[in-house]
Amino acid sequence: MKAILCTHHGLPETLTYSDIQDPVPGEKEVVIRVKACAVNFPDVLLIQNKYQFKPELPFSPGGEVSGIIEEIGTGVKHLQKGQRVLALCGWGGFAEKVKVTADRVFPIPPQMDYMTAASTLYTFGTAYHALKDRAKIQSGETLLVLGASGGVGLAAVELGKVMGATVIAAASSAEKLAICKEKGADHQLNYETEDLKEKIKELTGGKGVDVVLDVVGGKYAEPALRGMAWKGRYLVVGFAAGDIPKLPFNLALLKGCDIMGVFWGRFSTEEPKQNQQNLMELVGMIQTGKISQHIHKVYALEEAQQALQDMMDRKVVGKAMVVMEETGDEKREVRDGSIRYQNANLETTENEISAEKKLVFRSVEDLKKQFGKSLGTSSWTVVSQDMIQKFGEVTGDLQWVHVDVEKAKALIPGGKNFAHGYLTLSLIPKMMYEILPLEGVQMALNYGVNKVRFPAPVYSGDKIRLSAKLSNLEENPDGSAKLFIEATIVSNNSDKPVCVAELITLLRF
């Protein structure tokens, strides 16, 4: 297979476009045929041996990929060949195939294309973790984003607006700031031509900013810290300027502010449940159009060195992408940050669901066209012991088989608690939202269940997913429609379905 190789540490020009052997999965690994790989600033640091992680030479950069699973290790049970996935591989993505530990691989929702899947996690995952988990930003607060035109920066601008903040975007040129304005920034600040501290004071009426998200570092850090409000939060995300600033800590004392590190990669492994929740929320925002990635440029694999050089030269606005072209006649084009393909073999194979063909239902007539057809399959949801416990507390159904962990270890085969059957049933709306996207709906009501069976148990820690089919549709005189949906939930640990139900949903467009 073809790959971009780092054989010795240095600048992008030292990388080579080489033939190497195909990877072979270990017991808990999968091999992914790569469709797209994002270009991120850590890639630039990795090849120079300046990043926290230091892979052995030779290696391929590229830590965020999407593609199709081609091979599976013997110990992997929750993934399958032919499945569309995205993966956080750390490195190895600038290649036609990559080997990834299975716990860093996630199914792609049916509505999501490969480009979106491979360009979302690092940037939006980092920005969302920073704003939500670290800063706990509140609606009405003011957010300053340093390096606002980069991948994480633009994501922070967009998420800041979604979360109700007033956003000040700071970047180094008018062209970059124009993109920030398109993404919703309330104010634009050119820190190459304007005094950063004085401009912050002017824009906030002397109060200062509540939250600073800094991906740049260097000479901009101290004036931004001086421009903070009382009890502000300074988020240290990265050092794209190259220099790690030495901040006077008396400013933190005088401002009563917090200086917080943001290391999303470690957070995703140390707190996987919270990270999974964040990713689910981000996918929901993407599906409803609240956030979207800005693609700067698409590069072929053999052009990856140039992609990294452009990243180093701070030419990239938003996200640069490396795409593995499978034939020689595809044409790639980016206009105004949106991607258009002509004959690009990036969407479907025999075992895939086409994101382009996935319908969004905007009327009853749209739904009628899907009558008798599959609505698709959702991504996996983990049924955690914490979820089981909370369900028991809310319902008052505290049977020991559900909530007594120690007794379950001693008496239940496998040593794990059962999930309540009704808990499994109650998760259907969450998964159904993913595969039945509706727009322009005035009312939607989960009307009832005609019948339901639980052929197999769900254990604590199991992953479940939903497949559904529209079996009937009844129109009402008031313009509403009643949908009858055949729903089947499967588990990664059972050969039988864990729930089979006929659902009724009432809606009006």
C-alpha cells in the first residue's frame, strides 16, 4: 500500500511517499481502509519530535481518519467488516490503510459523510471539551478565541455561539476574520494590527472577557490574560505560534482567574463516558445543522507534505483534508469552504450506507416514499451501570439484579447487572433520532407501543444499536400523521435481539 512516511524527524519536506506492507490487526485491533484523513497541528509536531506522544520511526502522520473496516482482530466483538467508521489513531492515517485499537474506533452515523467524520473529532471535540467541561461557559458570557481561523479556533467560534456566548474572534488577517464572521463571531480582532489588550477593553466596556480559548500562545497570551474579567477562565489549548509563553502569575491572583489546561486526547481516554456523551451531542448538532466544518482544501495522499507545510505556514483556515483517491479521474474542488466532488469514490461500497442517499424527512410525502423500507441503523450506545442505577432510582424499581453490583458479581453469569427491559425500550427515541431525521416538524410525540418483546438480556457495559423500518403510515384529518415503526435493538454481546417492538409516533409538519 502507499503511505507518507516519516523516516527521520524534520520538516514536511523530509517525508517520503512510499510503498509499505499492509498492516495486520492484533487481537483487539482493526484495519481500516482509509477514505479521508484530517490534517491537524499535532501532525506537524509529531514529525519534528516535539509532541507529547513520540511514535517509533518510521511512521506515518495523520491521527484522525474515516473509512471502512477491512480486517478485524479475534478479540473485537462490537465492530464488523465493511462497517463505516471514524478512528482516532494518533498517527498512521496518511496511508491507504491504518491499524487502530478497537476502542478508538467509532461507527459513523448513517447521515454523515466521510469528510465530515474525519474532520470533526479533534477540532470540535477539543473545543467542546474546553468550553463545556473545563470553562463551563454560560450563556451571556464573553468568549475570546485566539487563533480563531484555525480548526479548533473556528470550532470554538461556532460552539461558543451555539452555547449562547458573545464571541470575539482574534486572528492575523482580514481574510481569516471574514471566515470567523461567517461562522457567527460577534466581533473580529486583528492582533497583528490592533492592540489586543486595549481592543478587549473597548469591546467589553472595560469588563474584560470571561473565557479565553488560546491555541496560539506566544506573544498574545499575556495581553489576553491581562484582558480577562474577574473570575475568568483561560484555556490553554496549544502553541501554534511556536513559543510557550511565560505568564506572570500575579495576574491570576489579581484577576481571581483560573488558568486551565485542555488536553482532549488524554481526556478521551481518562474519561471515556463523558467524552462519548460529548461526541453524541456534537453529532446531534451536526445533524441539525447547528455546526459544520469549514474545509480549507482537499489534498491527495501524495500531496500530504504540502498540506503539512501549509499548516506550518498558517495558511489553513478551518480544516485541511487528505483524501485517498481510488481511481485517477476524480476531481476535487472546494468553494467557499464547502466540498464538491465529481465522480469521487468516497461515498459507497456494497456494505455501506450512502450519506448522500440518506433522506431528511420534511413532509408526510417524504415519509410515504420510505413506506415499507428500512430507515437504517443507529450508532452504538453504551448501557452503563450508572445509567442502570439512575433508571432504577427514577422508577423506584431497585431489584438487586439491576443495582446490586457485588451480588451480581457473585450470582449472575458474567458477573454484571442486567439492564431493565424498560430501560432498553426507553433508549429507542435517542437512537431513533439518529436514523429518522425530521425538519420543519411542528409537533412530534412518541404515541405508544403496540407490542414489545425482550428476547435477550442487556448487561451493564453492553453496546446496543437500533435498526428500524417504517411499516405503516396513517394520515389524520387534522394534518398529523401516525407512523408505525418496527424497531429491533441488538447488543454486541448477544446473538439474539435484545428488544423487538412496534412503535407509534404522532407528528405534524
